[in-house]
Amino acid sequence: MGLTKTRFKKMPLSRGLTYTPFKAPRSISGSKLKIYGKLGRMGQSSFLNMSKRRGSKTSRINSLERKITGYKISRFRLVNDCSNNPVMRMIGAGPKLTTVTLLFPVGTPASTATINLPGQVSDMQQLTFVPNWPGSKLSSYTDTTNTFPNGDHFTTRFGLEFPNQTQLFANLPYNSAGVVNVVPFGEVTTNPIVSSQLVNHSQIKVFSSVINFKFTNLSAFHKYDVHIFDVIMRTQEYYDFDGVCKTMTNPTSMIEELMLSGSLLTNDTQAMIRNRYSMQIVKNIRRGKLPNKIFKVMSHKKISLGRCKPITIVSGAPDTGTVYIANSVQDHPLPSVKTWTKRYGQKIWYKGPCDTDTAFAGDDLITDHPQKIMHTVVLTLLAETDISVPGGTNLGQTSTSKVAYEINKTCTWKIKSL
């Protein structure tokens, strides 16, 4: 007996009615206001709930795990007030953000003077650190050492805020240490904190990391831009303009060595390199790019800082070789102090074959594999509008950045065993 085909008889519609088959749209175009208008009142709540359900599955699992098993917090601080005095000889004193920029062309065509183009950078010092490392060490490379007027040397690193009742501000919440190299903020000794959080573990799971930046332009005569990059190193070697293939060691001068062979404005060879090569790298930095054979740029943020005071309330003469561009009513001066926050998701640091379960993790977790670790690079550049100003004739007239900063790193974590 074969199958029979069932036919359905279409019911006639009432007079004046038409039938249009429903076809669900694959996407809804337009802004949120237009989308809400298309969806209607009940559709708005459904649309918002649908957006919430698209959240990261890892974030939801981390949130649930923290509620069930608990977690620890480490709050670190790194500061630099552009001073060079014994007060800054402490844990948490970071390296300076230095940029020296030529303001005026030097020499004239067909003369024997060295020709340096305006906007040329002759010195650049940066800050490099690992944003999701729950320890005091800054980066995968050798931390820099500051030299102070009294001959003291001090290695820069993050300082942990308020670890116990013996530190300052004991009324504030204590913070825990999850790795070996954790030292308290404001101290002058490098003794690590002795933590009672130790249990047998093979990994440290960082649920989230929050970096709070605060930048202050202390120059009353020039505007500066702060560029913040998240990068992954493609290689540990680079060819500098001194003619040597080097391995990255100093994290504060890596970019400078890629673009400069010296800072002498009267040296023809150095000036040629700065004119032809370093200005190209500086131009790319302003566009959010770094040399792509060495850096894989994950993100870029530009923060523009205004002058710290209007000229009407600045007392005294400017520094030697500095020219001030007067503000006008139409300028709408930028604030000289700005803050910015960057958040990072889960990162698990696994111990290596030479680490034991009964000891805290060491800095080798970030130093052994620098090409697999994301680094944050912070540097400054003179605002393009302040590079060339009329009326300057001094040879080698430059502007040196004076950007102070305070960086707070907060990590929520838990030490775990497989």
C-alpha cells in the first residue's frame, strides 16, 4: 500500500485582508534606537537579554568559581613624579617617561651645518611591564636601575600596597602575595613579603587584572601625548643603528635603539639616521603602529595631555631652549591630568619543570618565555601641534617631556593544583 499525499485546503480570507508569509531577518540593521523601534516594547527587553547571554563563558565560570571557593587580591602601585631625589628611592618608583624632541630646523641648505628636521626625536625612554603578572617584577627582561644624586642605585618594580599590619595605613584592607617576588610599596629594602597563603599548588590562576593609569603633564609650555601599547614580542633580537644585532635586555630603551644611533645634534651620521628612519617610526607610533618584525600590536591607546597651567598664571621664564605657544580663547585647552582603565581577562601561569609544588612561583614564569607573554609599553611624544612654532632660531632647540604617572595594578587570583 503506497503513501498518499495529503492536501490542505487554503481557507479563504475575509474581504480586505491579505496574507504575507513571515520570514525571520538574519540581522537587524541600524542603531539601537532604530532597532528598538523595529522590535517594539517587548522586543527591547528580549534584545537586551540576548546581548547579556552572549557574555564570555570564561567570565561566567570565573565568577562562579570565585563565589564558591574564594580568591585573593594583590594591589600594586608604580609611580614616578619626574624627580630624581632620594625620596623616590623606594619600592614602587618607576622609570621616567622621557622624550627629547627638536623644535626647529638647524642649519640651512648648502651649508656645512648639520640639518636636523623639526619633530626629530633624539632620546626616548619608555615603561614596559606585564599587566597580568601578580608580582613585583615589571617585565620579562631585566628591570631597570635608577641612579640617584647621592650615589644610590635602586631597581624599579611594582610595590604591593598594605600587605600586613606592620606597613603604613594598616586600617586599609590587607593584600596577599601569590608569587615569590612581591615587595611592599614605599619600602627601601628588597625583602619579599612572607605570606601565609602557601599551599601545595602547580599553577596560579589570575581571574582578572585591572590597570588604572593616571598621567600628569608637568610642562607648562608644551602638550604631550601618551601612547599605550599591548604587544607580544615576535623575536628577542633586533638590529640597532649602532650596527650590532642585539638581544633585548633593557626594556626602557628598546624602541630608542631601533630608531637612533645617538643624541648629538651636531653629528651628521646620527642626524641622517634620525631624519630618514626615526621620524618614520615616530610617525607610525602616532598612528598606533610599531615595527612589525619585532612587535605584534594587540591594542593601542592615545591619551592627549594639555599644558599644566595657562600662561597667565605661570611664573618665571621657561627652561632654556623652550618656547611657549600661547593659548587663545578658541583653543579649549586640554586637561593636564587624565586617567584611563584597562581590564584583562583570565590568565593561568603554570609552573615549570624545575618548580616544586611546595614553593611559590618565581619570576622565571615570565622570563623564560618572553615571546609568549603580553607586555604593555608606555611612551610619550610631543603633540604634533607643538613641534614647529614661529620665531625660533636657536640651534638645537629641544623640548623634554615631563609626564608624571601613577599606575595601579589589581589582580584577583587563586593558587591551584591540577
